[in-house]
Amino acid sequence: MEKKCSISRFAVGIVLAASLSVTYACQQDKPDASEVRSLTSMNSAVAAENTTASAMSGQELYTANCAACHSMRPPAKTAPPIVGLASRFRTVYGNKSDAVGAMVSFMKNPDAEKTSLGPQAIKRFGLMPAMAMSDGDLEKVSGWLWDQYDSDFDTGGGGNCR
């Protein structure tokens, strides 16, 4: 009989200790007013940063958001290389302002009807996902892409953009 009683006391002790631990942990998770204000300020700062252009350069934006799919030069990763895109946008638009506008529009809402690339590129790579970047950042990275034009790079028939 004495063993049953000590086991029961032991079990009750474990349950009581667990309950106290959970209660203490839950009370510790509640932020005080100053922590709430701090978290609110941080959330506001993040939201503001997401709606305005960041301090990153076009190349930094490319590295952070585009390089995983777009290599600078062939061979292609999962999307056309940057020098090929720059060459294509120069050919299609002829001026930076129009090309940047088209790139921003496409990156915000990729659509086969809006692409400046030929149907073979869509067939090979598919459509990219919409980019969750501010308009300012999209303009910055698009302007940088335009500036990556290499006159020695041929995207025409038989070129080296494969």
C-alpha cells in the first residue's frame, strides 16, 4: 500500500510542477506596455520600408531578389540571363524610360501578353512569380538591368544566349 501512495504522490507532484511551469511560462509571454509600443514601432517601420524604395542599390536588389533565378551571363539558371534581358529590352524599347516601365509592369504582374521576350522564352522558362517589392525598388533594379547591356552579347538567331 505504501508504494501506491508514494507513486500517486509522485504523479501528483509531476502534474503540479508541470501546471506551475505552464502557468509561469504563459505569464512570462505577455508583453508589457513598453514592449507592445516597441513591437508596434518596429512593425510600422517594416511596413514603411516595404512601401517605399529601400536604400539598396539596383545591383544589391538584383543579388537579394533576382540572382537565384537570373544569372548575369549564360548558362541560364531557371530564367533568362541578365545580359540577354538587357539586350532584348534595348532592342524592343530603345530607351531606358520605356524599358524600365515595361519591366516594372511585368515584374508586378507577370503576364505572357506583356512579355518583351519571345514565346520561346516563356515556353522554356515559364512566367516568373510576381515580385513583392516596392515600385521604387522595381524601378531601381530595372534601371540597373538596363545598364548591364553588353554590345558584344548577341541574342539574335544563333547567338550565345542559350
